[in-house]
Amino acid sequence: MASADERVYGGRYHLQRGIARGGMADVFLAHDQMLDRPVALKVLFPELSSDSSFVERFRREAQSAANLSHPNIVNVFDWGEEDGTYFIVMEHVDGQPLSEIIRQEGPLHADRAADIGAEIAAALSSAHRSGMIHRDVKPSNVLVPPDGHVKVTDFGIARAITASEGLTQTGAVMGTASYFSPEQAQGHALDPRSDLYSLGVVLYEMVTGRAPFTGDSPVSIAYKHVRENPTPVGDINPDVPDDFERIIHKAMAKDAANRYQSATDLAADLQRFRDGQRVAAGPVATAGPEPGTTSAMADYDATTALGPVGPPTTAQPPVAGGGGNRSGAYIAVLVGLLAVLGVLIFALVQVLDDGGSNGVAQVTVPSVLSLTSEDARTELESLGLVVIDSFETNEEVEANIVFGQVPEAGAIIDEGDEVTIRVSEGEAPVELRSVVGLSYDDAVDVIVGLGLVPSRDDQPHESAPEGEVTAQSPPAGDEVPRGATITLTVSSGKPEVEIPSTAGKSPVEAANILGQAGFDTVQGSEPSDTVPSGTVIGTDPSAGTTAPHGSTVTIIVSSGPEQVAVPNVVGDDEATARTKLESAGFVVAVDEQSSGPSDDGKVLSQNPAGGSTAAKGSTVTIVVGRFLGPGPTTTTAGE
């Protein structure tokens, strides 16, 4: 594309250069002057801006795509109108289109194709949950940045399942012929499984380097999607594992009922392949392409509107004597196209004859979106339609509310035909993981990460350390709704037990009593003036208090009165001796003994002796000298 002009769209998006050209718009690299970031600006072709139906489709693309939020989907930021030209502002992805990678590198390794395919499937799964079918899944709509994180873009011709009216003309199909599903080629109502067929075609092209069906016109390619089988992958690239070919075969089943029933299922099978596990897809049928299939693989990737390809007709055999020459091939293709034309003419006659209803009354399908399933059923059955309920998990729609319908609103069908309503079951339940044995903080991280609310209940525990989760309710493995409260029982440590009294008991009796209460014991001693030696004075901690079950209690045994040193008071006067002994805790007893004048009033001896030990409170006897004075003079006889 030529360089963009210096225009500024919406007063903030400065065009820098052209980067792509699609089926209905140019794409430019632009600079968002308000947020100072690069963006991709998609500008509708000027000749289409005057077409109200195209403008409406363009507007609806912006609104629908802006509601999608997923790591594998290109974000839509803004949309608007500038001087009669409409534009969309999208996330700028600095990456290569998958189509360019395939052209440059040829067939990709099956492992790499599986990785890319799984991320495309993840993007489609998110869109399908939001009620949107992409309708144009193809390599050029898949961007692969250098980090390998795949982005799906261009929901430009996607039509919301919830739309109240179709934006394509009656009897027309939108998309790219090389990636049509059979039902898309025939103009039938589509459901998400149509995107899975197209993704199957992309997987086929990634590992073979070419699309499964090609032709001289979109009509001829669409016809092959309806009637013919592709060349087996293994015939083109023998290095492709059988399991990967099985996945492609199942995704590209002609009958949507035989395909994967959701993008999530397809992504899961691709992941199983990458993990070396057995895939869910069954063996590939051994039958080759039907007669009339061409093996020429021209790259036809133009997005266009087509008339619907008619239902399958009997394939014509090759022209006799063709021998595989070019004339024979052309004749075979011509026969096929004439058969398609015949079916179209027949269909037109049927439409003109009695409105195409064959005498059966026709009904315009109303929109029953956002109704309860009961109200939707009542409205549809009142029109003579048969209602089929499809209950599906949907995190964004309240339970029992219709969020999709097939056929879509505005479709004209026969009275008595079936209408499938997609009814939300609400958010998917969460399977609880075990958090027993974790710390409370770690357990909270797990519970909150699952979208649940933790509640704490502290309880003593014999063995679990304080702060460890010992139980959870509901238990692990149960399924609970998001936002449910999960009670976590947390250890507050060992239970507290009251210590029984053992005072006055023997040490053996005390140990038995405490052991039965759940305590370990050790023994200590302490002198006591009141408790006989060998008798329990008490415990530490003391009786009547509490201690953790299994903790150790000390039994305190009396060692009798305290033994103290006896002061030496010999030579002291009586008063001094009495003071010393009483201060040391002894009782003083005094005996007197006659002495000379120099020892009068002094302690002559003591018992126990000074420096020895005796029980505090025992008696120390002191002998105090007493001078009685001189006696009468004695004379001897004969003096």
C-alpha cells in the first residue's frame, strides 16, 4: 500500500503508513496522540461508506469485537466517523500473518501447528461464549508476533449470534471460499462448529503448505467443501503424525455433528497431541477424494459474497479416455459446475412456486435473547416451532437466560422446524483443591485464586503447628459455585488443659495424676518449714492454671526445712550471741556455768558448733559464764 496521508482521525489518531488491505477496509498504522501508543486503524473503503448496509455491518463489527476480551484476540479500542468515512481503532500487533509464515516456510512441523491451532481455538472459544461466530477463520486473520503469542483478528464479517437481524442479504454467504464450512457454502444457518471446520482447514494448510480445496472460482471451491474429500494429509506430507491427521479429519467433518462440538474440545485434543497423550479424534477414513476432485492447490484467499452452493448431487465420473489430461479435468469441473447451476435453478423454481414452502406455512424466527428459557419456549411454540434446549456454562450471563439461538432472529423457516435456544447455566462450578497442610496465608491465596471466599475457624490441634490448615469445608474434590465461602479450620496449637492439684501427695502419685491429664512430668525439690520432706509441695505451673496438652509440668517435692550455717558466737557476750543466732533463723537456749570474773556474761560454748549447718528454726544452745564472787575464807585445823 502507498504511504498514508497526514490525516488525523477522531482528533487523536494520526495516520503513519498503510499496513494491510482487506475485503472492505484499509488498515493503517497510526499513533494515538492521547495515550501515546501505536494502534491499527481500519478505514472502510470510501465507496462502501455510502452503502448503509456495509456501514451497519462495519459498525456492528466494532461493537461486537469491542466486547471480546481474550489474550488471543486483537483488542478493539474505539470506532468513529470522520468526514463520512468510518473507522475502527484496534490493538497494533507487531507480527506476521500466519499466511505469510506458511508461504515463507512451507509446511510447519505438526507440534508448532498444534501450538498455533490451540491458541486460535482458545480465541474462538472465548468469542463463542460471548455469542459470536467469527465466520472468516483463515491464516491471514491470524497474527503471530515474535514471542509466538497468537492473535486472531478481523471479526469484520462475523455476525453476533445474538443479533436481532441478519446483515447479509438473504441467500448470500460471507467469508473466504477456501475456508468455508459446508453449511456456510450452502447458505445455511451457522453455529460455532462452522468456525471449527474453518480452523481444521487452517490446520490442514499449516502442515501441508496448501489449502485442501482450490478452484477457478469461489463457487467451484465452495462446491468441493460440500461434496468432496480432501487429499489425505499423509499423502502430501508423510511426516505428519497420524494423531494430528485425525484431529484435522474430525474438525473438517462434513456433518457438524461429527466435528468437535466446541472450540474448547478441539483445543484440548491439540494439547493432548502436544503432551504425547491419546487424542479423542478417531481413525481417519481410508477412502480418498471422491471422483472429480482436483489436486491443484492454487491460493485463493479473496473474501467475497457468494450465492449458496446447493445440496450434494451425484458426482459425475471422469470422461472416458481422459487419461488424466487437461481436457478431461476441465470437463469434470464443468460437469460439476453445471450440476451446481441445476440445483440453484431448481431452488429458484421452488422459491417462486408457493414461496418455496411446499404448502407449509413459513415463520420468521423472532429474537428470544435475554428471555428466560420458559418465556423463550412459550414465544417460539406459539409460532408453531419446536424448541430444543441447549444448556451451557456461561460466566457472563445469568442462569436460565437465553444467550444464543439457532437459527438466528430474522431467519425464515417452516412451521414445525426446530429452533435451538442456548440457555446459560451460569458460571461453571469450581472444583475445590486441597489446602490441608498449607499455612493459612498460602491456603487463602489458593482459595481466592479459584474465585472463592475463605473463612477462618481457629481450633486447637494435637500435632499441627499453629497457623496450619487442618481441615476445609466443603472438602477437596467437591464442585461449588464461584463466590462460595470455604471454611478453613486453622490450628491454634495444642489444646489447653487445666493442671490438677497434687499437693501433699507422694512424687509417684503426683506423676500418675498429671500423666492421666495429658502432661509430661519432671521432679524438682524445695525446702519447706511446713511440708514434710519427700512430700509434694505443688507444681510449676501451679494447679488450677492451664497449659498445652502434652507440655511438661514440674512436680515440686519438699526437701524439709532449709539448712543454714550456724554462726560462731563463742566469746561473744550473751546479747550479741543471741542476736546473731536469731538473725540466722535459730531459736536460742541458754545454759549458765560458773566462771571467773573475765568470762562473766560471755559464751563459753555452743551446740551445734559454729560453722556447722542446722535446720533453720532449730535450737542452738549456748553456755554463758557466770562469776559468783569470792567464797568464805577457809582455815585449816590447828591454826
